[in-house]
Amino acid sequence: MASAVAPEGGQAAVRGLVPVVPALREVLPDGGLRRGTAVSVAGGDAGLLLALAAGVRETEGGWAAAVGLPDLGLAAAEGYGLDLRRLLVADDPGAHWPEVVSVLAGAVELIMLRPDGPVPPKLAARLAAVLRRSGCVLLVAGPWPGAVLRLGVRSGRWFGLGDGYGQLAGRQVEVVAEGRGSAVRGRSARLWLPDEHGAVRPVREQPVQAERPQAVAAVV
């Protein structure tokens, strides 16, 4: 896979990484997604999955794929920064998802995946070899045997709703990352995921003015 990137992602390319948006760099031990590896997104949080994938636009090819994610919002994906003209979608591959991932890994630089069930370690190991050969990054919505990095969202709160009315203006979360090697101790950061403009950015001391905050559990 080509590793040349736009100027702002140059350092990531030197280190063999797929860049991520600036707000997520401090959470990842390498400042980006290591090529040829699998990353697990606990709970399959769609916002975090899209935010992690958005940096692929900085690479020379900029191609990504979504496999087994029929509910993925394309408008949200574009809002986070993905180029929909360079996004391949396989909504419902069923039990054939491993074959689909194997083929796409040679054509794109990043794949977002939701498997159709628990992944056997032997299958994960076989696909890990495919990823190493291709240099593709696999972002998995849920657990993955042998993932080099695991990320999750906690303490999420939506802003913008009043007493049963209003418009959601953004979500504040704490993103936590842990894994092997340099990531074993774990890192965390408070982010808008997304903010009122649909983007990802750090939470400052004074949040954006909004209506009365509601806990995620209260939003249905």
C-alpha cells in the first residue's frame, strides 16, 4: 500500500501509520493507526469508529471500506471527514465476511467491520496475516482476538435537549485506549464526539453553550 500522505500526515507516514484526526492523536500510543493491524472498538460505538477512520483521507489513496455495517450513516461518515467517493460498502456479507475482508484488504487502506458473530482465534490469526501483507488497518466494531489496541467510550452525555424538545447539539465522551506494548498502561481523553458541527475535537474547560444536558441513557 502507498504510504505517502498529505503534509499534515507526513510524520504518520514515516512511522508506518494511517493518520487519525488531531483530537485522537493523544489517545493513541503511536499517534495513529499502525498499518497491518486490527483495532477493536468496544461496544461498536459508531461515532468512535467513524472518527478513527476519518484520517484515511490524508493518505495518498484515501480508500476505505465498511463491511457488515448496514446501519452506518453515510451523512455522519461524511460529517466526520470520510470521502464517500472513496468508500466501498458491503452491507450484508453474512458468513462470507472473512472472504470479503481478505479481498478488500488488498484494495483499500482501512476497513470498518462488524462480524456476524464471535470470531474464532484461528480465523483472526489468518486475517492478521492478510493485514500484515497488505498494510491495511482493520477497525472492528466489537471484540477481536489479538487486537493490538482496544478503544472504548465511557461517560457519554448528549447536549441540546430541553424538557422533551430541542435538537441534539453534540456529545461529550471520554475515550479510553489500551492494548499491548506501549499502549498497555492505557490513555484517555475527553472529546466532543461529535460537536455541534459534526466534527471531533477536545473538550475545553468551558463547553459550548447548549440546553440542559441529558445522560445518554435518557435519550431514546
